[in-house]
Amino acid sequence: MLILVLNSGSSSIKYKLFDIQVSSERLLDKGLLERIGEKIPSHKEAINIILDKAGSKIDAVGHRVVHGGDRFKESILIDDNVIKAIEDFIELAPLHNPPSLLTINESRKILSNIPHVAVFDTAFYYDMPEYAYFYAIPYKFYEKYKIRKYGFHGTSHRYVSEQAERLLKKPLNELKLITCHLGNGCSITAVKNGKAIDTSMGFTPLEGLVMGTRSGDLDPAIIPYIMEKENIDVNAVMDILNKKSGLLGISGLSNDMRELMKEKGANKKAKLALDIFIYRIKKYIGAYMGVMSGCDAVIFTGGIGENNPGLIEEICKGVVSKETKTLVIPTDEELMIARDTYRIAVS
Ligand code: ADP
């Protein structure tokens, strides 16, 4: 079965084309279309370019959707109700859900006779315990505005958890795992018996670990304080926390781990950025080991997690015991999306 996977951002679409059979998975093609809105006029033209390349034999399309709110426990066949729900969650993911919707709507128009499946970043966290996803603010804000921890990168955390099951040769439902997705965005998830029981990203992807340009955890009182001192509005502060903080903000140099690794000997701020990055991950690993009463394996993935053995050693030093395995597993969110799409399309 030929499955096209589409992962849409505001100005880019990543795609992979797989041939998925009962006992085999083959990547046939992949690509990235960038500068949509400039070089390529719109998502519609971008989809047409991808479909021209992919040929006319596609059997199903899998779409990455960042925010499924509190509606979607798992991947789902797209119909008009699903579209409506994704639209409803635009408020919670204003940067992410609109491009997914554009892509879904355009590709459903062109490929109207085949199944389209939505795979949500948030779905892996659907079953987290209430005490893990509630914020200790008045309950009415959960009721009125759905303010809670949602968690993101779920498809990646689920993929590496399933890979770990194979590597550790033990059923996922008997494993305690801590999965660290360290890319430009970074998140860490506690996976107990195959279910995510806590994760570092929250109501938005801003919470948790130090990231390329995002601050991660901080005292919320800092926000009005900066607004007052700098005489800027809340949007400007949010812009600082999302785009000018993290590794970039501390180092003043770069959001790119490779740059900071190069400069850490000579540049004190680059070294400090790395130290804070590592320390925050250590704290989360320690906390998740605590709440799971131990851990079989800590898994690293994403551009940083997959390419920095020295950094992983630093992170694990003193916090991960000898009984706990450390695994590096390259993520493949698109393959996970293709697997879900296949399962739903054949059922
Ligand atoms: P995204 O979250 O955008 O998918 P990636 O998973 O590609 O991003 O991760 C990007 C990060 O990975 C950057 O900080 C980059 O420096 C880091 N990275 C990528 N390759 C390497 C490498 N070979 N060595 C060290 N860091 C790397």
C-alpha cells in the first residue's frame, strides 16, 4: 500500500512516500518544500508539486496534526467532523493547526477517493493522569478555556518507545521508559507500561526543557516584570520566550547545538547555555525516575539526542544508574504516521 505522509508547517511541507505491507516497510521518496508563500505561491501549489512527484497510485495519506486538544486519543480517519475539531483547536495552536488544515483540505480535494488519516502530536498524552496534566490554577479555567497540559512531540516519543520494545526484547507494557526528544524543540516524556504518564511540554510547547530558542520552565511572574521594565506588551514577551530565549538567549551566539559545542571552550556564555540545558534534562530525568519508581531505559532522539554521545554521557552522569540502559534511537515520525495510516486504511 502506497502511503504519502505530509507534515506541514506555515511555510514548508515535509513529505515521505512509503510502501507499507503486512511484513515490510519501504521508504520510496522523501522531500521538503520550503518558502511556501514566496517561491511557491501557496500550500495548494506545494501539494500539487508533491503529488506530481509521488505519482497517481497513492492509496492513503497520513497527515501530521499538532493539536488534537482533549478530543483525540488516537489517530483517526478524517471526515468533516474531524476537520471541524481541528479547526476548533486553532485557538490552542495558532501557528500549527492552520497549515495542517490547508494541506488536509487541498489534498482531500485532489485525492478525494482515498482515506486521509490525522495523526496528532497530542494523542499520546490523552491518558495522562489528571494530577499530571492539571495546573494548580482555579479549576474554572480548565472548564472555561481547557487550560491543561497537552504535551507535544507525541508521535516521536511513541515511535522511539515502540523501537525500544524491540531493542530491549521486553513487552512495552512491562517497561518504564524516559524518552528525550532533543531537537530544535525539546521534550521529555515518562512512558510507563506503554502509556505516557507525564511530559515536559505543557499547554503549549513552551514549557519544560531549555530549547533552541524557547525558555522552557520559568516563574510566570517574570512575564509582567519584563513587560513593565521594558515597556513592551505581552506579545513581545511571548516572542522573546519563544524565539529569543533558550540556547540562543543565554549564549547570545546561536540556537544550534553544533555551534555551541564548538565554542564552549572559549565562550563562557556558550558553556553556560550548555550547562543549563544539561541540568534541566537531569532534573526531569530524576523526577520521572522518581514518579515511576525506577526506569528500564532512558532514550535519546532528535538532532541533538542522536548525534552527541559526549553530551548524553554528561546528562546521564550521576542521575542514571548502571541498571538503567541508555539508548540512542533515531526518530521517524513520518514512519509512525505511515504505520497508523496503514492500520486505519486497511481496517
Ligand atoms: P527539529 O526539531 O527542527 O526537527 P532536529 O531534530 O534536526 O530539529 O535538531 C536540530 C538540532 O540538532 C540542532 O541544535 C543541531 O545543532 C543538532 N544537531 C544536528 N546534527 C548534529 C550533529 N551531528 N552533532 C550535534 N548536533 C547536531
